[in-house]
Amino acid sequence: MDEKINQLRKHAEELREKILRASDLYYNHDAPEISDFEYDAMFDELKKLEAEYPELDKEDSPTHRVGGVASAKFEKVVHPVKMGSLTDVFNEEDLMAFVKKSTEALISAGYSKDDILYSVEPKIDGLSISVTYTDGKLTMGATRGDGNVGENVTDNIMTISGIPHKLPDPLNLTVRGEAYMPKDVFERLNSIKEENGEKLLANPRNAAAGALRRLDASETAAAHLSVFVFNYQTGNLWTEERQPLTHAETIARIKELGFSTIDIHAIVKTPEEAVEAIREIGEKRFSLPYDIDGAVIKVNTLAQRNTLGENPSTPKWAVAFKYPPEKKETRLLKIETNVGRTGVLTPLAILEPVRLAGTTVSKATLHNIDIIRQKDIRVGDMVVVQKAGEIIPEIVSSVKEKRNGTEQIFNFPETCPSCGEKLFYDNDDEGGAIRCQNPSCPAQLERRIIHFASRDAMNIDGMGPAVVRDLIENGLISKVEDIYSLKKEDILTLPNKGQKSADNLIAAIEKSKARGAARLLYAFGIRHIGYETAEALTQKFGSLDSFIGIDSDKLMTLEDIGEVKAASLISFFGQPETAALISHLKSLGLVTESETNGNGSLADEKLAGLTFVLTGTLPTMTRGEATELIKSHGGKTAGSVSKKTDYVLAGDDAGSKLTKAGELGIKIIYETTFLKMLEE
């Protein structure tokens, strides 16, 4: 028996480790590596193991926790009512058992069977938020965090469609909802990323979570999030002395107040009716304009909920029914290869069209050569396909037992399909990749220039994918530096370009010359080098010239730089073409030196030691540009107002941060005053 317990204890620890890692990636980094279904299955297995063998349970087990933790980037918020999670059920038998058990418990407590009802509604796959109003005005918006403490993201929540900034009545209340990204918005953002050769968003849930936790609310607004409010937490729903009696009544009232609410699909009485309702939701889930990952069954009467009570981390009066991901078999007809911005060839599966999760699927991602080999996927195979996050088609496995001998092992071409140069196998920390190293490869050129001109790089407004494509096709640019030799008459030769748009584009190109060394280094699109790394590098070493001939030991004195990043930088700056490119860009007027003096400290430290919080829309600059100015002069920015804040930099339509600054006595300044501070 001891041996069995030891084995089970070891298995429980392995499950906890996997769950904690998956939970951290999902809630705190918005970057899941396993499906919701796999996570839920592991979580359910651990719960059952701890229930059957109490000696294996641990106080810090993830089964006793809710969600993630509040990020240090945001002010922490203590929720007035705990934002708990729900117990999951994965089959109809367990769902019926919940309804039966709850009904029996309520009858035992003295309720009539005819008065016991359950609401059934879709479970939105998004990010749980709470929204608080004081005298009818929105005063606080927060993420769930660990259920007790969340993040203050008020300004970001105010950008979400379906959340009123002011209620029609002067009420004090808190509601709970699910912020989500509509499917059409998600697909539009991913198509833009695909055009730019960028990594695709995994699913709408994580895209929504990432957008909601931006430090710049304008970036949240650009994500076009929506919300469904599904619960009344605390406070008063009416101005007169009145308390709601049922969940259905609270949802109707919340809708009256101007919130977007999830429609209750059905009010049911019996276990059989509950099953029928969740089947009906399941049948139409793929046709909905938003993602759902299940259905929620709740006791409808609020007094009955109080009678049933709560478990340590979940209510006893509700469960979530989880739908399994839909999988279909189809035939893999061929594998095509596309060349990305960094030269990586990405295999794309061409499939016999199959109806999956509400749409017809004819293509699926295969990621890289290692995935193809690990899964032993061959051209001609019958394959199992599903949608990752219910959105992106992927091949789960091949059906080996259905092979007839005509299937062919896939091999990458030896030369680049775009430029004909020899390819090489790059086995780095991101997994095996087949790469074209030719910097003049036409397939890479378009995506490289799109990245160079993108918002986080040189931010050349008006030079999007369509314009870049037109410039290349018309022979106006064949390399990055050609951008800065463009003339107005060149732009006027492009389709749909008039005098004003040509003037605007030339002005945007000229303005980009002053973006600075960090932006330019990031714009080069060096593998593994994101903007934050580029900023740290240029602050440390001063100018882009200092990277030519640099060795890995010197690079790795920076905490953020390991062997992989160092090798990538040395490879890029070791090419003779790179030195020539930097010299040419300098001659064209681009800034290739950092604001620092080359030893990590800023040449101008006018704002050293000062912390700024930005709110509202500034007259002549974006929040991102203002943030860069603050940092370049030695200051810091924060996402929320606290006693540590020195200044609140405010613009039009400033939000709750302005109110908070007034309460704490924090000095509020506007753009003109801020610019004078930099001049003095």
C-alpha cells in the first residue's frame, strides 16, 4: 500500500507542476502551450486524486487557487466579492448528477421541488473582470487575478464596448463580466500579422487578455474588445429599497442599465432538461460570433444559492459543462512551403476541405520540420484535424492504420522556392527550422520592409502591407534603405495615391528618421531581438556602430542576453552588408546613436527619479511616444496612480486616474507643461 501511495504522490506532484506551469502561461503570460481541454482534464484528475486520497492533498495545491496573480505592472485591487471559479463537468452524467444532488439538498432544506429552477447559459471564453460604480459613475475596473486580488485596469476597461461609463441611475454596485475578442476582430488582426510575417495570435481568449493588460489604453482600444456581463456581485441594482430574487431578474436589470449581457439560454427544472439545453448550445457554438468553451448551469433563485453555500474555491450552486474540441478526419493532399520575414520556411498542409468548428477548413499549420517528423505526417495520409483554440486549424495526428502504401515522406526543398539560394537547418531554442539566409530574397523583402515600417519599429504611418507591395512591384524599393530615397512623385505613381496622401507618407518617412537607435535596431528584424532587448542593448552600448565586431562575452554582460541572442546579433552585425547599411542610413539622416552616453546611463537625465502616469489622449503625440520621451530623459512610467507617482500627464477624455490623482494630491500636468519640463 505504501508503494502505491508513493507512486500516487509522485503522480500528483507531476500533475501540480504541469498545472502550475500551464496556469502561469495561460493567466499571467497569455501564451498557452496546451489546450483548455487538456488543462481541464489534468485539473479534474488531480481533484479526484486529492479527494480519494486526502493524504496527498496540499495546502498550496492549484486546486485551491483561482486563476493567476495580479501583475506588478498594475495597482492591486482587493475584490469586494471573491471572484471564484466553477467546478467543471465533462459529461452529461456528471451534469445530471449535479442537478439531482442540488435539488435533493434544497428539498431537504425545505424548498418545494416546483420552486427549484436552474439557468443555463453559454460560457464565454475570455478574461473575467469586475466593474464597480460609485453614484452611477465607473470608478474601478479590475481583472480577476487570484480571485481575491486583481489588477486595476480601469482605463483599459473603459475602452470596451458594452460597459457604460455612467449608469442612468446613481447606483453603487459591482458587476462581473467576461471581456472577449469577437471572432471577426481576431481573424482580422491575425490576417494583418500574417501579412507582416509576425507570429499569429493563438486564440481570441489570449488575444483579449493581452490587450486588456496593456499599459497604454489606446492599444486596448485598438483591439476592439467586447464584454458580456453575467453576474451581479454586490451593491444596489435599484434606487429604491429592493433586492433581486433570481439570477434571471438580475440579468434583466443589468441589461436595462446599459450593459451587454449574456442571454440566458433556458430556465430548466430537471436533469434531462439541463442536458437538452447544453446540447442545444453545443450545436450552435461554432456559429456564434464569439468563442465559448462550455455552458454554465446555475441555481436560479439567489436565496437557494445561499442555502447551498460555497466550497473553498467554487460555489456549490453552479457548474461549468466543458465541450470537447471537435476533431475530424480528412486527407492531406500536399505540403506547401512559405518563406517568412526571417527566412524561415513554414510548411502548410493543403487538405481535402472538411467542415470543422463551423467553417470549411482546407489548410492547416504544420509549424516546422520537427513537428512533421515527430508526428510522422506524410503526404497522402488521412489526418485528424482540430482548431487550436477553436480558431486555427492544426493537424493533431496521422491515421497510420489507414495507410495504403502510396503515402510519401515530406522533405523540404534544398533551395529556397523564392530566390533559389541553398537552405540550411537551424536547430535553435525555438525548434528546428529550415531557413533561407539570402538577405535579398524577394519573399523576405516584403515582410522585412513591412516590419521595418511597423508601429513598434520605425512607425511610418501610411506604409502598410498594401503600399509596401505596390512600392516593390513598381520597382521603387528593393531594399530597406530605399524607403528614405523616395520622392513625392514616386508615391504619386502608386494606385489610389493623391497629393495629400503622398505628402503625408513623405512626412511620415522623414519623421521616422528621428525614432532612435533602439527602434532602428528592432526594425532590422534580427531573430530573437524584441524591442525591449533592443532598448536595453542601445542604452548599454550607445550606438549601432558599437555592435560591429562585438564579441559574445561583452554582449552577455546584459542580463537579457544569452547565448542564442548573442549568436543572432553577432551573425547579423558580422555581415559586411550590415556595416554598409548602417553607414548608408546615417548618411540619409537616421539617428543611429542612443540617448545614453554608451555606459547605460542617459546623456540627459532631466526626469531622473520621476514616475509619470499617462491618461487620456494627448494633443500632438501618442502615449507610446510620450513614454519614450520620458524614458529617454531618465524618467519612468507606471500603469496606475499611487503614492509613488510624481506626475499624471493628462490629455482629453482622461479617465479615473485623474480622479485618483486628485484624491492623493498628485500633481496633474498637461502636454505643454510636460514639453517645457524637457526644454528647461
